[in-house]
Amino acid sequence: MSTPQDSMARASAAAEALPVPAEPRFLGLPAGIWPRIFAPLAIGVLVLALWEFAVRWNEIPPYVLPGPLLVGQTLVADWATLSVSLWVTLRITFLALAAAVVVGVALAVLFSQSKWLEMALLPYAIVLQVTPVVAIAPLIIIWADDIDLSLLICAWIVAFFPILSNTILGLSAADHNLVNLFELYGASRWQTLRYLRLPAALPYFLAGLKVSGGLALIGAVVAEFVAGTGGSASGLAYRILEAGYQLKIPRVFAALAMISLSGVAIFLATSLISHLLLRRWHESAIRREN
């Protein structure tokens, strides 16, 4: 005689055995993705249209507020100059993000292995995070005696802490029952770290990476503002200052648009990395029918 639990188990097994219908696709993408694409695009187009209408209706001069069409024309006309500056800013951003990943993860692993080390050094990491980078950037520029290195340090300071704090949280979030099981079977600290704590920390690290990607870009731009470096190897921040002094406000908006779009691209890239690494095993990325 079968019990209700046996019946439920057989029903669950039968449901899992049924083939999952494939999601319809359109232009190579799942149909459910398109609303996520069209909704923000529709809002963006509406905002730009209202902006252009307000500028034309009120006859606002371009040196006060240019319309989006003029900004787009300026972006095309000045692309040769702005694209070089964009690459300079992005190079600092990616180097700072890479340094933040390496140092942040290394320190998080050390802190997870030694609570005394965490108690001794973590407060200084917090002090470094809460100190405004604008306030210490001039000192860093003087001490580093190299513009590129000083910009890299400033951007790294801004991007470093989210990765450190999130990775520490992830390493300590491993299931304590599994930790006890590893200890019961005589696993070494390295084996526990490699096979349990690091996989448990991966979602937290990727969440911190999303935040740090944008912060690295912000740190690079802020450091460029403080440094005020000129010449052909200048970043977008200097181009904004230069255009502002010359009252070329459409160029200012064009450079700001490039910075904003770069930030969006960095966030999408880190989100894609997170999805690819977590989609097969973590609850936050597994797609379900319901």
C-alpha cells in the first residue's frame, strides 16, 4: 500500500521526466528577453524626444542646453578626438578593476583564514574606502610622481572595497553543516577553501564585481578631473574641462554620453560574466518555468 509521500514522490518524478517545452525565439534571442530590451529603449527614446522638444520650443541656446540631436552630431564630428580620450579613460578603468580584483580577493582569502588578520587590517580598508578620493588625489599625484600611476591608484581605491567586503561575506557564508562535514572527513584548510568556501563566495564576488566596475570608471574620471592632464593622451574628464572652458557645451554632453554608455557597457559585461558562471548551478541564475 503506497503512502501519500510515495504518491507525491512519483508525481514529482513524472513531472521532471516530462520534456520542457523550448522557449520561442525571435531573431536568435528568447522571446522573454525582448521586453527587457524594448522597455528601457522606449523610455529612453521618449525622454530624448521630450528633451529635444523642450529645447526647440523654449529656444534654449546650445551653450546653455544643447538638444540630443546636436549632441549626436557633435559626437560624430569629434569622434576622432573623443574616442582616443575614451580609450585612455577605459584603460585606467580596466587596470584599476583588475588590480581591485586581485588585491581584494587575495586579502579576502587571507582574512577568511585568519580572523586576527581580519580584525587588524579590515578597519584600515574601511578608512581607505570612506576617505573621499578627491581629497587625497592631489597627494597621490605628488607622491606617485607619475600621472598614469596616480590615476590608477585613485581608481583602484574607489573600486577595491566592494570586492573585498563581498568576497569576505561570501567566504563566511558557506553552509556550516558542510564545513563540519569537511572537518569530519579530515579535509585540510586548503581543500575546504577550494571546494567549499570559494564556490560559495563566487556569487558574492560577482555581485561586488558589478559594483566595482562602475566605481572604477567613476574613480578614473574623478582622478582625471583632479589631475587635469592635457595633451593627446588625455582622458574624457580633461576633454570635458577643456570644452567647458571654451563653452563648447555640446562636446561636454557628448563626452558625458560616452562615459555613461561605457558604464552601462561595463555593467552589462559583468552581468553577462555572472550569468555565464552561475547559470548552471546557482539559484539566482537558474531559469524556472514558474
